[in-house]
Amino acid sequence: MKLKDYVILTGCSLFMGWAIVESHPSNIDPLAVSTIALPKDTIPKDTQISVKGLNALFIGDSHSANHFKGWQKVLSDSVGFKMDNASVGGKTTYWMLDIALYKINDKVDYVFVYGGANDMYSSHIQPIHAVENIKGIARMAIKRGAKCIILTGFDPYKCTRTENKAYPSRYAKFQQLLLSEYMEGATVVDIRGVVSRVDCWDNLCHMNPNGHRKIAEKIIKDLDFKKI
């Protein structure tokens, strides 16, 4: 074989060997966008919580007693809760603690508590006592395996127009305790900045439909619930 032919043959062999190696799957460029495979733990996941079909118990006073267009109805319709609304207008947290004893059972998945307004309008119930009542509801819920969600209520200074001068400060103290005390494993949703005066129908801020919708949306956002 002539030297020229030998050089050409050797070059072709080397080129073919390189081509075969480079084409092997194990040698694909990891930076090539079209071929990169993300590790399983980096693939984005749906982190929202689906509560569709779960049982939700609502305990409260008149601020939760709008059974047709209230925030609890908007919330339940939006995320798929099976709603049991035990709220009654004019009730205090002492009544709520009593009703919780009868209503909370092993079939309840979520317990929502929105109370304290009537307690704070009265001069006979101290803020800490109302908070302790709500803690009692939380303990019952957690013991039964349910998640307990507590709402602070609206900003009493901005939203109310009442002749009871002590009411705003008493309500604000109650809310401060809800947010600073250990609430027995319950989650406290701060809605003080959600509702404004324009969302209130009366001097005690019983909400119009827009206010109820805002409360429901705040809960969905803070708890990362998945809408249906």
C-alpha cells in the first residue's frame, strides 16, 4: 500500500470512530436546551391545596350568618367545601364554644371561627376571655383531626361608626391577642386590612357582597387553596 493511501485510510478510520463516540446518548451535550432532562425534584409541581369534597364547619356570629351570599358560601363554592354553617347573629364566643362541642366530630375536616365582635361590644367580657374561648374551639378541632382557621375580623377603627366608644379599642385588643397568643395549633388569618368602610352595610360593618368576596379571596390566597 502506498504511503498516501495509508494516510487517507487511517484518517477516515479515526473520523468514523470519533463520529460513533460523539453520537452515543451518554455524550449528548448536557447544556443543549432541546435535549436537557430536568431532575424529578426540579420539575414544577402544583402546590395548591385541593379541599374539594371536604367538610367545613363555620362557627360565628352575624358576620358569618349570611347563609346565601356570605364569605363562607363564596369560599365553599370557590374551593368545593361541603359547608355546615352554624353561625347565628348576636352570639358571643361563649355560645360558640358550646356549639363547637356539639358540632365538631371526626367527619369535620376544617373548622372556621369568626367571632368576638359581640363580646367586645359588651363591657362584661374581657378580650382575653374571648380569646380563651376560641382557643377551646381550636383544641377541640385539632383533637378531632380537623384544621382550625381563625379570622381576626375587620379593622374596627376604619370600618365601624358606633356610639360605643370603647368598642374599637376593645376589639383591636382582642385581635392583637389572636395574633400574638399561641392559638392551640390553629391558623389565624388577618383580615383587618381586607375590608374597608365601603364594604360595610351598616355602622357595625356587616358586609355587602363585595366585602364577603374579599374575605373569601383572602382566605383562599393565604391558605393556598385550589379553586375548582
